[in-house]
Amino acid sequence: MALDAVVESVLATSKDKVAQIVSEADLEVARILNEARERAAEIKSRKEVEVGHAIEATERREISSANLEVKRSELNVHKDLLEKARSKLLEKIANLPKKDNEAMLKKLLEPYDLKDMKVYSNKRDEAFVSSLAPKYGGNLDIAGGVVVESKDGALRYDLSYETLAREVFNNHMKEVSGILFG
């Protein structure tokens, strides 16, 4: 029996040691799992913040891009409307009543000493301009107005309605835009 008692004692001690080792292993497994969960939660939280920042940056870029596109479209519309206004102005000036047109031509030529200068106009205004300028230079393809040229051709003053309208528009673009677009 002594052998049975020794075997039983060894088995009991072994069972206790196995239970202790299993218990310690369970505790270690639980500790490792808790650490892993904590690290996973930290990583998840950090990644959520990073994704949030990336989403915000993307939203800002998209909004900025959309605003830029709207502004570009708005500027194109303004440009088209300004061009239409300029064309309408040229059309109105080109179709001035004869009396008003002749008064305008006379006013344009007033500052020049025409006896030594050539003056050009469109076909419609040829008779009137040639009556004012002794050296009528001929016809040009212009809506109206005149072109005055020095005797030697070195100086040329473009007083055509197209050029005058372009200069007025360029010099007063801000005011014209303010009137048209508020």
C-alpha cells in the first residue's frame, strides 16, 4: 500500500501543480488579451481620428473646388454679359441717327489740324468726313468714327467707334461691372 500512497501523493501534488500552472496560464492569457484589446482600441481610436481628419481635408478640398468652379462660371457669365453690352453699345453707336453721328464725327475731328492730315472713315460717312477734311484718305472697314493719320504716316490716331468703345470699357471696367452686376 505504501506504493499506492506514494503514487496517490505524487498524483495529488501533480494535479495541484497542473491546476496552479493552468491557473497562472489562464491569468497570463487574460492579461495578454487585455493588453491586446487595449492596444487594438488605441489603434482603432487613432485610426478613427486620422480618418476623420482625412475626411475633413477631403471635404474642404471638394468645397473649395466647387466654390472655385462656381466662381469661374460666374466670371464667364459676367464676361459674356460684358461682351454683349459692348456689342450692343457698338451697334447703337453704328446706328446713330445721321445728325447725331455727324455731330460726333465733327467733335472727334475738332482737335486736329486737318489740312496736313489724311482722314479715313467708313463708306457711310465718306461724304460728310471728306467735306471736313481736305485730304480724305479713303474707306476703312469700321462701324463708325474716323482714323486720322499724319502727312508722313508716322502717327495714326484711331478714333473708330470700336476702338473708343474698347478703351471706355477697359478704362471703366469696374464701373461697368458695378452697374451690370451690382
